[in-house]
Amino acid sequence: MTTITRSTALPPTIPTDPTNKTALIAGVLYLITFAASIPALPLYDRLVNDPNYILGSGSSSGVLLGGLLEVITAITVIGTAVVLFPVLKQQSERLALGFVTARVLEAGYIVLGVVAVLSVVTLRENAAAGTDPATLVTVGQSLVAIHDWTFLLGPGLIPGVNALLLGTLLYRSRLVPRLIPLMGLIGAPLFLVSGCAVVFGAYDQLSVWSGIATVPIVLWELSLGLWLTFKGFKRA
């Protein structure tokens, strides 16, 4: 008797596109950057605006939380560039490397600002007995000034450079709808000019004009994060 056997073949598996995974990770990191960076500044408000903060007492947990959030922001800032680099370098390795460098520099400024702020907290809690209050206030204000300048030179200027580099790469490659990088390419010059105006004292960094110049960059990064997270890269 002849036995007839039936082969049971498994259905073919669809290979996972690694660029989709890259897009998802980059998008999530961009969204974490937003979620971590926005509440940090209000948590610093009293320390930055009250010269006598260093002489006071009470909990510094809000400032410490703000510092932690900014460290998370710095990590995700670098993470977005590192994750996107293998995809972006296929378009232009020089521009992709420039984007990574700019993001690392931005993160460095953020961390330097955190160190300055946390140094104020340390002096507030552990100042030696008999220390001249006027001296403490002067040192505290010097550290706050360092934070203010790192905030201006890092998050206040470099995102414009990032938008020019990444926007150019994404616009050329069509990995996302061109409207998204176009927002970055339009917003970058406005952001950079506004940042330079603040540096030279034309207006304050938290002024109306600075806020207007920041809107296109915010929309660019937020829309990019959302698109990469929920849609991924466009495929030809």
C-alpha cells in the first residue's frame, strides 16, 4: 500500500523593514524630547529669577526634577541623531555627520546648564557656616548666568542648524512628506536670526518676537516625531 503524505508548509513570513524600526525609534525619541524639555524650564523659574534663592531653605526637589528632565532631553537629542544616521548617510554622509555633531553639541550645552543649576542647589544646601550671604548671592547669580547662556547657545540656536541639515536631507530623500522638512527649512533661518538678535540684546529670549520665531521649529520637530512614530518612512 502506498502512503501519500501531505506537506504542511508554513505561510511565508514578511521580512521586517529595518528602516521602519529606525523611524519608530527616532520618532519616539523626538516625542520624549518634547515631553522632557517643556516642563523643565518652569521648574527652574524660582532659582533663575530670584537672586536670593541660594540663601533660602526648603525642598529643592523641583529643581532636581528639572535637572533630571534636561538630562533625559540631552540623551534623546543625541539618540535621534545616532538612530537616523545610518539612513541619512545614504543621502549625504557629510550632512548626516554634521547633523550628529550639531545634536551632540546641543546636548553638551544642555548638560553644562544642568551642572550650573545643580551647583546652585548644592551651595544652597551645603554652604559653610559663616559664609558671607552677599558672596553666595554673587556666586549663585554667576552660575545662573552660565545656565542662561548655555540655554541660549544650545536650545536657543543649534536647533536652527539641525533643521537646516536634517530638513535638507529629508527634503531630498522624500522619506517623509516634503511639507514636514519644508517647515524646518523655513523656520531655521527665522530661528537663527532671532537667536542672534537675543545674543546682541535686541530683545529677550522669552519675548514675543522670540516666541514667534520658535513656532515653525516646534511644529517641524513635533510633526516629524509624530510622523516617524505612527507612519514611518515613505517607501518608493
